[in-house]
Amino acid sequence: PNLNTVEEAARFMQSHDRFLVLSHVNPDGDATGSALGVVMILEQLGKEYVVVNEGETPVKFNFLPRFEQLRNLSTQPLDETFEAVIAVDCADESRMGDVRSLFGSGAALLNIDHHPTNDGFGSINLIRTDAAATAEILYDVAVAAGVSFNEELALCIYTGLLTDTGGFRYSNTSPHVMEIASQLLRYGVKPGEVAERCLEEITLAHVKMLRLALQSLEMSHENLVASITVHFEDFAQAGAGRDDTGGLVNYCRNIEGVEVGVSFVESEVGAVKVSLRARDRVDVSAIAKQLGGGGHAKAAGCTIRGSLQDAKGKVWLALGEALGVNSNE
Ligand code: 5GP
Ligand code: MN
Ligand code: MN
């Protein structure tokens, strides 16, 4: 896609009056922090907005400003068609889910994202694949828009940085990330509190889900791949929701000697959410893309229609090719 500058993105925000602000389905800290960060910028510019997600945003992000304004389209339908749209952390329009129905093909669309698999669906495309988080790009947009930083805006951006770098640990933690994180602390962000809410605190249902998931651990591809499987019935047994499966895949990737960790989560009967985490040898975004999803070299995902068996077959075959080994044992 042809890429635009932060100044063009800032001008986009200045030149329209009312916006639809959206992120991706099953929003994470970067999606939510960036969407609410956009909201904080729009408020300072005196603009009107509606901030929408296809589903419910995890309550753990309720410390973010304007959290209560995040509209869950599945329970609060919206009878409006928007002319100006800002999409954050979405690699393609399918990541918007049903929110895509709120605007037509002629809408002005600002696409702010950091995924290498972004297909440039916007009319303005601010895509930086070297950014650790969409929130990192948004920091520059806020500067270009001339808004003043305060604790609330800083908190939104910090949350995106913190969560997409796994707590400033992943290889995407660049000097620039640390520089702006340091700056954001000066606006009053309390790092211990944000980390507690985003990274440390887990629900009891999550731990029960983890107990079930770990029992399903499988090693394959000459022990280069570790995977766990969550069956649809496990959600009811653990009293868990979709949010309670986040991070399970990391246990697989973290096993010594493992190159790729995979989780297969049967999120509904007939649909399997696949999460992939890589160490060094495999670019999992290529595998996810091949299976209809996308993501980053070291963290990617897709949803496969079919049974757990079908999904495993497809992913294992692709991983066998990428690793150059047989999938069994
Ligand atoms: P997760 O496994 O945590 O859901 O996602 C890991 C990464 O892959 C994230 O950057 C996320 O945006 C991306 N990703 C996950 N699922 C999909 C998908 O179905 N389509 C696309 N394009 N990206 C995905
Ligand atoms: Mn995201
Ligand atoms: Mn992101």
C-alpha cells in the first residue's frame, strides 16, 4: 500500500467532525489503549465520536479513561452510517468484525497499524511495521496533532506499549519504545498499577482454564512444536469466557528447545482460534496468513472453520514445512 505520514493522519482528525473509532475483534491492550487514545485526541480537538467494538472489551482494561464509552455492538446495535472512520491495530477489514457494517465503501478511512500483514485498506494508511505497538505510532500522531499530553492520554498509550511488548520484554522493545514510555511516566502513569492490571492479575476462571489446557499439552515436530488444545466444553467447565484463554500459548513457546508454541481454542462449535508464538526459526505471520489470518513474525493467529482435528492437521502440515521436519513425534 502507499503509506501516509503522521501529519496526514493528524490532518485527517482535524478535518472531519464526527468519527467512528474502532479496533479489532477480541481486543487486547494495544487495540483498546489505542482506540481510547484516539478518543482522547479527538476530545481535545473538540470532535464527536463513537467508539465501538464487535464484542465486549475485557473488564481488566476498565482503568482506562472513557472505558465506559466503548460500545459493544452485539448488545448495543447502532443505527448510523459513518463518513469518517479511524481503525487502529487492524491488519485488514475482516479484523473489524461486524463493526465493518457501520460504514460504506466511500467512507474516509484512517488506518493506523503496525502489522506487517496490513493490506492498506484505508484511504489514509499510517502503517509502521517497525513499531512495537499501534500505540507507539499514536504517540507521534498526538504530537503532530498538537494536542497536549496528560495522564489520561499517556495511560492509553502506555497500556498499548506495555501489552504488545509483553511488559517491555519482547524483541520489539526498541530504544524508541523505552524513550516514549519514560516520557509517559513523566505525565503521571503509574507503571506498577498498569502492569498489575494488564499482566499480573488473572481471573480464577483463567487458572482453571490453564489447568485443563496444560493437561492437553502435546509435543510434535521432533519436539520443536508444543501445543495445547481447549475444547468448547472446557469453557463451561472452567466457568471461563474467551478473555480467559489469553496467554495460554506462551507456556508452549516458553518450553526450552521449542521453536513454535500453538494453542487451538475451540471458541465455538466448528471454529478454532489458533494462536502461534515463535522463537527464531519460523515466521509465524506467514503461516497464519496462509491460513487466512495474520500478525507478526513472532506472534500471529487465525481462525479456522472446522473441527479441532481439521485445524491441527492444517497447522501441523504448515509447521512441518516451515521447520523441515515431520509433524509426528
Ligand atoms: P493472538 O494469538 O494473541 O490472538 O494474536 C497474535 C497476533 O496475531 C496479534 O498481533 C493479532 O493481531 C494477530 N492475529 C490474531 N488472529 C488474527 C486473525 O485472525 N487475523 C489477523 N489478520 N491477525 C490475527
Ligand atoms: Mn492487537
Ligand atoms: Mn498491536
